[in-house]
Amino acid sequence: MTGDASLRRNPNKDPKQPLKQWFPKVAVVNVPQEAAMAFPHLQQPSFLLASLKADSVNKPFAQRCQDLVKVIEDFPAKELHAIFPWLVESIFGSLDGVLVGWNLRCLQGRVSPVEYSIAMEFLDPGGPMMKLVYKLQAEDYKFDFPVSYLPGPVKASIQERVLPDSPLYHNKVQFPPTGGLGLNLALNPFEYYMFFFALSLLTQKPLPGTLHIRTSDCAYFILVDRYLSWFLPTEGSVLPALSSSPGGPNPSPAPRTPTMPFASYGLHHTSLLKRHISHQTSVNADPASHEIWRSETLLQVFVEMWLHHYSLEMYQKMQSPHAKLEVLHYRLSVSSALHSPAQPSLQALHAYQESFTPTEEHVLVVRLLLKHLHAFSNSLKPEQVSPSTHSHATSPLEEFKRAAVPRFVQQKLYLFLQHCFGHWPLDASFRAVLEMWLSYLQPWRYAPEKQAQSSDCLARCVSERWAPFVQENLLMYTKLFVGFLSRALRTDLVSPKNALMVFRVAKVFAQPNLAEMIQKGEQLFLEPELVIPHRQHRLFTAPTFTGSFLSSWPPAVTDASFKVKSHVYSLEGQDCKYTPMFGPEVRTLVLRLAQLITQAKQTAKSISDQCGESTAGRPFLSWLGFCSTDTNGSYAANDLDEIGQDSVRKTDEYLEKALEYLCQMFRLSEAQLTQLTLALGTTQDENGKKQLPDCVVGEDGLILTPLGRYQIINGLRRFDIEYQGDSELQPIRSYEIASLVRVLFRLSSAINRRFAGPMAALCSRADFLGSFCRYHLAEPGLADRHLLSPVARGCAARRPRGPRLSLRFLGSYRTLLSLLLAFFVASLFCIGPLPCALLLVLGYLLYAVAMTLLTERSKLHHL
């Protein structure tokens, strides 16, 4: 990052300077004959490519990069264009994911410092690779990129002869003579490089041993940050220019075929059908737009490759009625023609339905993009923030800053977030999606005038300056908040990670003045059209493609209500049914969430108490293996048992603050919470124990109600399930020696069969000896166990079992370790093994006599 900053401050500085640590400085050779002298065996471009391919196998990584730097410097663009596609693929991997390339997603500086430094300097925006891109850009070379590797919606749209809305694809689609197969995009070198770079995040799968790598430490993540800082600068008004020679600066050339006018970027155009896509006209843009063509291309590529993924239903929803009608006519014409190949069109339709599941790494990179875009947009000068101050003297970069988020990102990000909210698993990994969403909702966090956070809540108040952003992104706040509520109502809030997510959302939405801004935006949207007659003839559509770069800038719309309606209708359609965030339906969901928070707090407390009781109530001699251990386990519906008491405290704090923020946002009273909590029956009984799940008594026993199933799924209540079978036949536990348990079972079974009669006679005696034998030989507590079904408790037949001896406790690791420890301590006092064994037997007899007397006394007391 230091090298980047120095290049921005001094454009005349040689861009090769950051590389001199790893690559020796070479002179620029302008004559092809001298280049051939440097590589005498390379006289033809094919030989150059073959030699580089051979070197990629035989030479080490550092040497290959050094050779590439020399090739880029010495050879002309005519010969370099032949190796460019192979070089890009060898770096970022193949589009089908078979070739890994340099594996930038797993390359870390602390693991492989030399390779990391060389790769970062080679791919730096001021490094040799970008110099090669600009060298080819000056000669107007084009490279074919297969449409089949584009995101699903884009691929299906192009295959159906429907030009996507993004200007990134205009004037680039090439159709083969035969029709639907083998479509390509003709991309310039910068576009080709960025397409591969962006798609490598999706196509390249991490290696099996790299699942626990931190994304923020990887070379790919840091390269994304460098490219964003370089091409979307937050300081200065002119992009840094690379110099092609040490003599002076020479800005990189713009594409010779201008793209669509900047004024029409990013809005929701109607789709262009086959008759349009086959005649892709080029619109002459103002030369001033050449200053930011790389910034526009970079942002469009990142947005298209990373965010343009959604289902068929979402795609149909975002299309205008006119576009839907034209698509329908086209499909009917295709299917009615007998000679027309209808199969590719059907395949394109099904391509929309391809399942797409973004990874956590993908979401983290998108969050980095959103954070930088907020900083980029907020770096506008104060006098240029308002669109009303727009003038022809404003630089294209300043205009781009104003339009970057609403015109390039907003629509596709909304659909991407909706897809994630609806398809992401209900686990703690959703935290990545949540933080990405919250980062977009808080552009004030990335404003240059942001002051240091203080303890005063007034210092964190959201300024009225951000009211237009909140209103123009109303669905991002309201509809996605409802989507989060539906997820939170289905998760286990006893888990600290889930509780933290609820706390984070409640804290962000409870920021002072933010709820009022959202309410104001909803009021503007719900304002009836009849109030303002002159607004009735307006259509919520995008401007046309005609016009120049500056003259076609749409006039400033001062009607706030119109802008809010335009935002909602462009994302959800004019027939959408809007659910107000502060309306009765959402308020009911918030009340349910508040009830679950209260229940989760009680559940966490009861689990903590249960763990404490089970630990404190365990007899001391059970650690020595002389008493039966609990074989039923403990409550494991969440991760509290694994983390400990500190987790219970954190969960309680998160839920307490979240409940406080929700009450503050929706003005909930304590009386309402108490009343609804009692209505759901979440209070505890007199003994402070959890009640059974809500159920009714049927013919075959207890039947769970929908409320009872909900309580079990969320861990709010549970049945006390115990093992009811023969304790000798329980599965072998992890703390037991399997072979020893089996041997002891056979031995005890043989003893029980051989001495069954004498043991029964001893246990039937009424004196102390009978009580002593019953304590050891009869299975303890068998008659007092509760059956699983309380209804069938009285009619269940119990199989009679006689007295028997159990030696299974000797197969426990704990018992054997305790015995070894006892013998070791006895040896320290010069006590031999035999006397030690006698002392242990004598001690146990005394303990057994005492327990026998206590047992008999308790029986007499109950009688």
C-alpha cells in the first residue's frame, strides 16, 4: 500500500520502483531485433508462448516472474497479445476451476512470504501485469470471453437474444453463424483481465487443507482492496496515470469503441431483444468520460460477477411489463417456427434456475467493495454533494462518485441480499451476510467528517444529511429487516452467536434519528398519488440511451415522494404490496421476537443452573468409580455447555440489550411484554424447573401442539428423557475400555447364573445382612424410574429381575486411574499393594454399611 500511495502522489515516478526488490531493473527495448537478441531462441510468438509454458513447469516461481517482467518490457504488443490469455489463465486459473493458477485465495504472507511478495508486486495496479494490459490496450486488441462462464442470469439472457441491462455487455456480443451455441464477448485487455480476476473468486475452489485461512490475510482479498483504492480513489480528483517510459507520464488509453453514455448507467432499462442485440450501435461519449473509463469498467465487472446472481422469479420481477411482453412474443415466435432451434432457448430459460450459494469468502469480499464504495462516494466535496449544484465544470470523477452506488450497485445488491436472506443456512455463518448488509445501511461510518465515537449517545445520532440515502434505499432497511425477523424467529437465540446477530441488528436500527428517517420514507411512499395531480402522468422508468455524456444527465428530482416511489417500484415492480416496517404486521413479528428473547434468557439461566447442580451434586466417591455415573447426558441443544458460564453471561447481555433496543425502536412497554409472555406460558413452575412442551393427551399418549413443536425446535422446552433399559446392556461409552467391559459382563453373567439362588435367599432376609445384600445386588432405583409416556405409566408391565452382581464399573478409565493413584499414594507411605488393597476394601465396607443404614431409615420414614 505504501508503493501505491507514492505513485499517486508522484505520477512521474517509475512504476517499476516497487519491484526492484525482487526483479532487476531492465532497460526498455524498442527494437524487436534487440528483443530477439535477448531471447535468441524466440523468433516467433508461438515460440515465446511455448517457451513460457515450458518454464512454468521447470522453473521456480520467482524465476518465472522475473522472466515475465523482462518479456513484458522487451517484446512488442504484437507478440505479447498471443501470450496474454494464457498468462491470465495461469495466474487466476481456468474458468472451469480445473486449473488453480497461483491460488491467490490461499496465498498468505505469513505462510509463504517470498511468493506472496512477488505475486503482490507483479499484480499490483502499478506493476508489470497491469503494464502489459495497458500496452495491449494501446493497440486495440480484442480477446474472446465465452458467455457460458458468465453469471447465470446474464448467460441465459444473452442466449435468448436479450441484451442485459448493464452497458458492460453492449457492443461486445459476438454471434456465431449457426446461432445459439458458442457465444463470446469481444473484450479489451483491461476488461478481459478484470473478468478473470473477478470470476476467480467464484470458480476457484479452496484446497482441502485451506478451510481455516482468514480471508482478510489472503493475497486475493488484499489485491481487491488495492484495485479499489487505485481505480476508485477517495483522495484527489484525477486517477493515477501509469508512465510507459521513464521520460514522462503517458495516461493509459481509453477504449477506441466508446461504451454507453455515463448518464444512462445503472438504471433499470427495458431489455433489448434480438433485433436490438444484433444491431448494437455505438454511442459517442464525451472525451471527458475517458478519464474514468477504467473506474467504470472495474466497478461494473465487480458488480456483475459478484452480485448478478438470483433466481428466475427475481429476474422476472425486475423486468418491466413491456420487456416481459416482448420476451413472450419472441418465445412464441421461436416455438412456432418448425425450423427454429427451440432447444437452446429452453436451456437458457432453465439456466436462470441454477442454484447459486455464495460462500462466506464471497460475502466478505462484497462487503469490502461496499465499504470502499461508501468511502468513495462520501469523498465528494461539500459543495458537490447535492445534485442541484451539478454543473458542466464538475469533473467526470466527481459525477461518478455521486452515481456509483445508486446506479451501479443498488438493484443487484438488493437482489443478492434477498437471495442470501432466503437461502443461507440458519446457522452462525450468516453473520458475514449480516455485517455486509449493516455496512451498506450505514454510509455515515465511512464519511470523512466522521468524529471519534464518544460515550455520549448524541454524538452517534444519524445526521439529517443521510435522510435522502435512507429514503432512496428504503427497501434495504424495511423489507430486509422483515426478512431478518423471519430468520431470527426460527433460530436458537440461546446460542451466543445467534444472540449476537440479533443484538447487532437491533443496535444499528436503534441509532438515534434513524427510525424517524425510515418512518418519514414510508410516509412519503404511502402518500396517495391523488394529493399531487401533476405526478399522475409520470412513469417510473429509466432515461433513454440517447444523448451525450453531460447533456443527458437527468434533471434533479426535488420531489422526495417521487424518488421513494421510484426506488420501490424499480426494485419490486409497480404492483408490489409494501408492508410498512412500523405497521401492525411487523410490530406483531417484533413482539414475537421479544417473547423469544425473554424465553431464551430463561432457558439459558435454567441450563446454567442445571449444569451447576449436576456438577455440585455429584458424589465425591463417584469420581472413584464406586457410584453409578449419569449415563443420560445433559442438555445439548446449544453450545452453552461447551463454552461455559461466560457464554451464558454474554448471551444474557446480548439479549438484554437487544430487547432494550427493540422496545426503544417500536415503543414497546414492559406491560405488553409481560402480558404476551404469560399468554404463551413461558413462566416457570413453582419449583423453578422448566415445564414440558405444550401438548395434549391423546389415545396413544401425549401429542405435541404446533406451539410445543416450536418450543422444542428452538430449545425453549424439552422432555426429560432417561434410559429405561437394562443398565448392563447400555452402549459402551467413550470413558470405558470396550474389551474390558465385555469381559466383565461375561464374568458377572456367569456369577449371576451360578449363584442366582443363594443371592435371592440373602436378599429376602429381613435382617441387616439382607439389607446389605439388597443394597449391592439389587438394581438400584429400577422400580422408581419414570416411563417415557406419563399416560402409559400405570399400565406398563415391568419385567421382574432378581438380584445380580454388576462389575461394569471396573471397566471405566476413571476407576482404574483412581485405583492406580491410590496405590501410588500408598507406596509413598511405604504401604505395599496387598495392605493397600485391604485398606480400600475396609474403607468401602464402612461406606456400604453407612449407606445401608441410611437407606433402611429412609424407607421406614416413607412408610
